[in-house]
Amino acid sequence: MATPDPRLFELITLLVEVGADWLVLEVLGGVRTGLAVEESDHALLTAQLSARYGRSPEIDKERVLSFWSPRELDGDEQLRWAAAYVVERLTDEAEMLNASFERLNVLAIAQGRDGEAPPQEFKRDSSVTLQVGEDGPVIQTVEIAILRRNLAALTLALEDWLGTTGGRR
């Protein structure tokens, strides 16, 4: 297992400060574990075709018995991987949140309509509000366009961070 690069803790501190501490554990786990060794494109295609036509794929017995160790990430490679991972995970989370809100909007508008298109008075921008518990925080519908702009800005900020931390040790 690789030891996290000390420069990575700037990113970790930022994630904790903005409430994304759940992501810190994933980043540290990924950095420490390394990159999984993947099958070649040819091996994957061969296995897919074999499965499609009901044949047993030809697999090298020695390779099956050996477990490939993940490739460790070192130094700048850890920083690049972590920055890309943060953006990818936050983008995925934003898309899932948006999809959930869209589905809730559909339910809120079309409730009791038996699949009919909603009347014109219901064809407006609707909003779904979620509240966690009776006294918990209130979450409003997030506009995905704003979220995407913020994620693009985050990507640029992380690229800038990578540029400034790349030469330091």
C-alpha cells in the first residue's frame, strides 16, 4: 500500500471544510490501494464474444491462479488521480441528485393524473423541497446548470492546484 503524499492533505482539508468528508475516505482508500490492473481490450472482447455465443472463454490457467496486485500511485500521480476522482464523484452525485429531483417533480405534478399529460396550469417550473426529519435541514431543488458550472470551476481550480503543488515536495 502506498503512503499518501503529504501534499494531498491540502485537498483533504478542503473536502472536510466544504462538508465532503465522506469523499475523503474514498480518496485516501484509492490512493493507498492503487489502480486495479485491468484486462486488455482484446481479452475483454474475446470474453464478451465467448459469452454471447455460449462458449467457454479461453483463459490462461496460470493467470487465473495468480492475483494481480494493484499498481501503486506515487507523488504527482496521486495528486492527479485524487483531483480527477473528486471531480468524477461530485459530478456523479450531482447527476444522481438532479435525476432524483426530476423524478420527484414528475410525481408531484402528475399525481392522480393516470398518465395523462398535465394541464397547462401545471406546466410551470416546479420545485421540490425535501426536509430531513421534522427539524432537519431543508434541501431545495438544485439547478443542474449551476451545479455543472460550479463543477467546471472546481475542475479548473483543481488543475491550478495541481500546477502549484506539482513541483513541491
